[in-house]
Amino acid sequence: MRDFLDWSISLHGKVDEVNERLLLAIHTDQEELYRMSKYTIEAGGKRFRPLLTILAYEISCEEPYSNILDLAAGYELIHTASLIHDDIIDNAATRRGRPTLNNVDGVANAIVVGDYLFAKAYELGSRYGTVVSKIMADASSRLAEGQTLEAFSLGNLDLGEETYLEIISNKTARFFEACAMGATVAAGAGTAISNALSNFAYNLGMAFQVTDDILDIVGDSRKLGKPTFTDIRHSAITLPLIHTLRKTDTKGRQELKRKLMEGESEEVDMNLKNLMVETGAIDYSFSVAKRYSQLALESLKDSGKSPDLNLLMELAMIVIERIEELS
Ligand code: GRG
């Protein structure tokens, strides 16, 4: 089984170039601002969004991918800014295997770094014209909408699957979609290939986020580089919990509510994990992730053949295979 690391080996050169652009983009003579921005950028991450942007561009035109590196870096900066703000909201201590910026430099400074990266991202996006800038801006608005819907759904045990899907669509899938759409517009691609790649990226994002939510329960925190059970600790309602509640009678629901209120303990986590396995909630959530991965693959079926298309197709498989790799 190929994992994400194997998959990205052939793309290391591109990742290095994205990293160079990121460091260039965040440069400022304000030394502390540069240090803190660099700290978050150098923490790494999978660089999924810039790679998606570059591959979509290469599939859409014959121009060199160096043309799209600024846009790819811009999307990664928005993503990183949103992670910084997310860590503040969650009071998270670690991210990407390192202490979070709010942990190291405090909440006030972390807010400003998030805002700074956000501003720099728009400067990069504006180099591709107004249509691409609007795609970028709309994706950022969706991030905020998804985050707010999630915040106002915290602890709501009656939350339905539809609302959960709306949250992850806005928080993750629309952003993936924007990476592909922005790249195809910048490439001057036709509607058919632009729609195919955008649909692919959207469904990939859905599969990726459902998988992430499963990994929050069954994942190994060392392999993930971040703690597990964070969703439950923050009262976030994800698909495994929604399905568990669906499969539980009134008495069981009350028992579950009591467990969720018991607070942090490894024993409570293990009990909940076992319950989610027994009710079939993990299997069900996995089947939903698989369905989105399948939809992603189907989106590309009429797009011809090329090494970059093959890489995207492999990615649609790898995102769901992360469950085996990281648990
Ligand atoms: C518009 C800047 C801005 C913020 C809006 C805080 C917030 C409000 C939105 C949060 C959005 C958020 C945290 C979405 C989660 C997306 C996600 C799947 C994160 C994990 O992505 P990976 O696994 O991370 O690609 P790496 O570290 O590999 O880059």
C-alpha cells in the first residue's frame, strides 16, 4: 500500500519550490513577525493544497508550473492562517508535531500572525487577476462559515448528518475545490476540464475530512503529530458520533451523554471508541469517506490520461487509506 509519503516523493522538488515561495512571501523587516511566521511555515504539513493547485494547473495547460507557484503558496498561507486561528479557538498545544504558535508566543501575537499570512495570501492571489482573487476570497468566506456553523453546533447531540456534511464541505472541501478551480482559471482551461478537476478536488476534500474525523478517534497521535479525541473534548459533533447516537436507544443515549460530560480520561476515550466500533459507526463513516473518494475518481474519468492525472487518482485512494496507515 502506498502512503502519502511515497506518493509525494516524486513531488518533493515542487514542495521545495512552494516552501521557497512561502518564505519569500512572508518576508518582512519586522524581525519578530518574520520569526513567528517562519516558525509556522517551517513546521511543515502535507502541502496538500499547493500540490493540488500545481497538479491541476499542469493538467490544464502546457505552461511551466513555475507560473502557478505564487497561487499555490497563497492557498497554503490561507490554510496556515486558518490553522493558527483554529489553534487559538481550541487552545491547542501542539500542531504539525510542534508546540502551536499560541503556545509559544501567546494568543495576541498568534492572532496577528494569522492576519498577516492572510494578507500576504491575498497579495499573491491578486497576481492572477480578479476572477482568481474572487475564487480565493469565496473559499475563505466558506472557511469562516463552516467554522461558525460548527461553533454554534458544539454539543448539539441532535445534529444531523446533513449539517455535519455542510460544515465539512465549507471547512475543507470548498477550499480544495478552490485550489483546483483557481489553477484551471489561471491556466485558461475550458469548462469541461475546469469542472472535472474542481469536482474531483471537492470530493477529495470531503473524503479527506471524513477520514480526518475518523482518525481523531482511531488514529495514533504520534503518527498523526497531534492529539486524538480532540473533537469530542471540544464537543464537536462528527460523523462517527452522529451514527453512534443514531444506533443507540434512549437509555443508551443518556449513558453516552453522561460519558461525554465525564471529562478527559483515557478510560472514557476507550469506552467511546469501543462503542463507536461496536455500533458500526467507524465502518459507516469509512463507507461515507470511500463514497466521496469514488466520486472524486469518477469526476476524472473523461479527462484523458497523463502522469499528473494518475497522481491525482492515486491521491483519492491514499486519503482514505490513511486510516490503516495512521491508526
Ligand atoms: C478565513 C483565516 C480564516 C479563518 C476562518 C479558524 C477558521 C476561521 C477556520 C478553521 C478552518 C479549519 C481549521 C479547517 C480544518 C481544515 C483541515 C482539514 C485541516 C487539516 O489539514 P491538513 O491535514 O494539515 O492538510 P497539514 O498540517 O498537513 O497542512
